[in-house]
Amino acid sequence: MKETSRLKRLLYTTSYLILVLLTVLIILSLTRFGLLLVAHNLMLPSNLSNYAVQAKAFLIGLQFDYAICCYVSALPLLVTIISTFFETSGKSVLKFCKNWLLGLYNIVIILQIVNIPYFLYFSKNLNASIWTWLSDFDVVAGMILGEPFYYLFLAIIIILVLLFSLVTISLYKFTRKRLSSICGKSNKKALSGTILSGLLLLALCFLGIRGKEIKPLNVGFAYYCTDPFLNQLGANATYNLAFSTRGILNPSTKELHLMDDGEALLKAQSLLNRKTFMNYTYEPDTLKKEKKNVVLILMESMTTGLMQTFGQKECLTPFLDSLYHESLAFKNCYSAGLHTNNGIFSTLTSVPSLMYGNLMRNDAEPPLYQSLPSALKQHGYKTMFFITHESHFDNLNTFLYNHSIDELYEEKDYPEDERLTRFGPPDETLFRLGLEKMDKTKEPFMTTLLTITNHPPFKFPDTFKGKAKTQELRAVEYADYCLQNFFKEAEKKAWYKNTIFVLVADHGKSLGYSECEIPADFNHIPLLFFQPEKEGKEIEGWALQIDIQPTLLHLLGLEAEQNNFGIDLLKEERPYAFYSADDKIAIRDDKHLLIYEPGTKKEFLYHVTDTKNLKRAEPDVTFAKMRDYLFSMFQTAQIAVKKGGTATTQY
């Protein structure tokens, strides 16, 4: 009886695996080149014409792409090798290989393409932070489908997936015919050749997964120069996503281990000038009998780089710029993170955001915090929160109701014909409802309004034209126009003069330049405390979103328990600004910037000329002191959240 040659069957099937792998490598390299084309402005100017340096990113990228391909091919290869020693049909194994490769490789290709618009928006590759959006997938999908810019990438996905599938199926049919033509008897030579070939292929696959270094491959190997963009260009999107996800799922790595917990707690107490970290009560110099209203406006993506006050050449925010000079304004304020959930959480609780995690959806029952709404609630305030989208997004409704918000207004509370996107109506409608409800509310009240217009998809009424060149910048103009109209209407209200208006961004946004691993535009935000009939003053000291609560208590003349990390910016000074950006944490003063990546333990040091001009630096005593401050704050924040030490004992 004739038997299929084991060696030929193995070689034909593995040839199929290799040809498909090479096809994927070509596609991934093309998508990496596409990212370079559309995001080359993020590169340091000195490297724009340095093609040798750019080429190295592609060589490194090839290594990461090959590693992902080896992960995908490992099981089909193993099944193929094992099946050659049994009476298994070569065609059935080949069919399994085809289906496996079509499924997983298409996911790899899709993620690599999705990474391009993600990178354009966040100046970083796909990472574990995207999993926080899964429960709100319908809202995220609506945002993507509502922005015409993303249609280009949807088209590219369809084209490349179809192209890859066509190539894979064609190679499958060709290989199946070759398998059908095999005949002949196996012999000892063929068997030994099969074993040696199988072992060699497995070894190559293992080496591809491990990488060429002594240590196993990790995303840290993508860093090869001083250019933040090129260092990320080499990373594979799937690899980066998997690497960061493993970090937050692994019990040994999902928590920060920056320093010993006890040491961190003692240092944080010392740095914040507190005898005890928890159960600290803020006491104003003078208790005020008249309780002023509070209107907190969280401005979507309003980086300082959009304001002429901070160097923007175009006149995009004339009203916000004018209000800045009439307010108690902080020149060097930084957001807690990159996402809206970071901004809401840290502004209301005065606790730093812990990298990837969304602390508003920490568990089924999120821990309680001594929040700004709960502090004011103790003094008889009515609290309201206005958003334009559905309240379940980011678990916002659970978080807000758990933290003393009396009334939450969301998408369903606005006229249906004014909902322009999946995120609901524009800022104009938001402010109108806010004014209406505040008019009907007995004082004192605290109202928070989260704007939306400066967020993709950038849509606003056709009646507003704007002068900027792009729809994105016209959205900024419209957001400022709505803000101006809100204040015009508010001035007519009886409660206006008895109100403190706090304006702060939830986070910043990329303005098309990456001077370091965390571009300043993402975190450098405006912070204004505006009080009608009071003179404005600019303060140059460092300020954070977490400082809003105690500083506002000072202005209100109210005492409240403060189990948090905020300081009263009118009585105390911060030596540094510190913040996070998904997989990194950072700290800066006027001359130094330190960025640390806990997942890879990589550190990036810079001397600062101004916000956008940096120069690589070497470790010294100053950086060591900054690192100590940074590590102690984040480590202590983790302790406080984990042990519930942020909750009030009075409410």
C-alpha cells in the first residue's frame, strides 16, 4: 500500500505557513510606512531627512512583526508536525491551518491599521487602556462611524483583509493540489528528515517569539534613539496591546511596585506636610457664612496649546483667553491623565489616576472617595452633573451617584433633534439645559458641566461657520462661542454674582508634535477660578486637577475632610507637576522632565528649555529627588485606593 511521504507533506504544508507569514510581514510593513507618512510631523525635525535612522525603525518593526507571526503560526506548525507521524489527512490539517491563519492574521492586520488613527490622536500605540471601552462599545463605535476621517481607515481595513484573504485562499488551493499529487512510500531516511525539519522549524518559531536578545523580546527593545515617534514606530500594535494587557492581568505586575509601601506612605505624608495621610481635615483661615454656588466646567480636550495666551497663532478661543486674564488662573496646570474618565475622577476626588485603569469602574462596587460633591453636600449644597451622552459610559452614573450627585442629566434629557452625534447634542444645548436647571434650583448648588464639542466626531450646527481651516479647529471655535454665550446668559441670572466658576480641561490633546514620550499638549491644561467683580491674577506655580477641591474650599471658606492628594494652591506650593499617560508616569519642574515606564522599567530624562524644547539629560541628584516624589505619590495613591483610605469617616 502506498503511503503519503511524510517529509513532502510536512514541507508543502509548512511552505504554505511560511508564504502566508511573508504576506503578512509585507502588509504590516506597508501599514507601518503608512503611519510614517501620515504622522511624520510627530518626528523630531532633525530626523525628518535622516532616512538611515528611520529605516532602523522598520528593521526593528520587522522583528516585532515576525514575533507576532510566530505566535500565530506556532499552533498550526505544531499540529502539522505531529500529524505527519500519524495517518492524518494532509488536506484536513491544511484546512485547519488556513482557517486559523485567516482568523488570527486578519485580527493582527486590523489592529495594525486601527493603530494609525489611534496614534494620531494619542501619540502612542494601542495599549491596554482600550479595554475600558469594551462595555461601552456601542458608544465608541458610534463615535468612529460619526467621523468621516475614520472612513478612510475602514476602507483600508476592508481592502487589506480582502487582499490577504484572497492570497491565503489561493495559496491554500495551490498547496492542496500539491498534497494530492504526493505518493510514495516512507522510509527511515524520510522519517529522520521529517524529524530534523520539524525540529528546525520549531526552533525558528521559538527564536522568532523570543527575539534575538539574551532576554525575551519586549516592547522596550523598540527604543533605539532619542526620537519618541521613531521609538514607537517600530513596535507592532498587536504586540504592544498584548504586552500591556499582560501587565494589567498578571497579579505580579498589574499593581505598581515603584517602592516599598511603608516607605512611600511616610514620604507622601512628609511631602504633603501632613502628620497623618488620612483623616486630614482642611480648615480655612476664615469660615464664611454666605455659601457661594459652584459651577465647574470640564472642557473637553482643551489643551493650553489651543489658546493664544499660551502661544497659539490662530484666534481660536478669544473668550476663554479673555476670561483667563479676568480669573485666578494657573499657568502651569496639568491633567491627571489622557482620558475623560481620568479628568473627571481626579478633579472630583483629588486622587491621581493610576495609569491604565479607570478608577470610576474599579469593581462592581467602586471604592468611595471624599469627593468634592460629597464635601459640599455636607454643607447643604445641591449637586448636579450634566453630560451629553449616555450616563453608563465609563460607569459614570454609578460613580457619580455613589459620590453625592443628586441629579444627573444625560442624552435622554435633551431634544432628540439636537443630538448631532453618538455623544449627543453640542455644547450649546448642554449649557442651555444647565442654565435652565440652575435657575430652578435653590441655592447653594454645585453644578458640573462636561462639554463635548471638541471631541471627534467634530460636529456642530450648520449655522456656525468658523474661520479656522479644519473642522477640528472650527470645533474649538464653536466650543469657545458656546462658552461665551453661556456666560452672557449666566450674567442675567440672580445667582451669577454669588457663584465661583471653575474652568478646567478634562485632558489635553495632540497638536501634531511629539517632543517627548508624553507630549505636553496632552496634559498641559488651563485652570481658571472666575469670580464676578473680582480682579484676575495669574499664578505661575505648579497645579494639578487634584488641587481643585482644597483650593475651592479655600475660596468658599468651608472646612471638609480631605483624604486625598490635593493641596490648597493659595496657601501651599507644589515643587513639581506629576501625571500619567496610560503606560507611563511623569514629573516635571521648570527645568527638568522625568518620564518612567513601569512595564519596561525604562526612564527618559530631559532638560527643559520651554514646554516644547527639550534636550536629553543624564541622571543626577535633581532627577533622583524628582523620582522619589513621583514614585511615592503614585505608590501611596495605589495604597489609598486599594485599602479604601480615601473614603470619608464623616459622611
